[in-house]
Amino acid sequence: MAIVVTLDIMLARRKMKSRDLAAAVGITEQNLSLLKSGKVKGVRFSTLEAICATLECQPGDILVCQPDDEPAPTEARGQRP
């Protein structure tokens, strides 16, 4: 099982830029980029809470648990036309 970060999809749905989210949450653009790419080992609950509050979503909207053999979620998987 792998945890996949789908933050880029939620940003697109909310029509928000990464730099705007980073500023609203109080983290650097570089740290947000690392989170979006899945290159982090963890995220603080306070950061996750701030991201969800800003994007008006739930943690499950940006973090997905999937089997290792399943392709990563994309907008083509029924998320958007």
C-alpha cells in the first residue's frame, strides 16, 4: 500500500496556485512542492488542517491509500472530464 498525495488535483479544482496555498498555510513553496510530489515522509496535522481549511476539503480529498500495483489517481480517472 502506498499513500498518494493528490493535492495538485484539489488545487486545480479550487483554481488556486501553489504559491497562494503556501502563503495561506504558512509554509514555503518548496515544502509544498515536496508534499505535492510525495517526497516527504510525513506531514504535521496542523499543516494538513490548514491545507484542508484553505481548500475547504477533507484529508481524504488530498491523501489516497492505494495498492502498489494500481496507477496513481489522475484527473482522467473520472475526477474531471
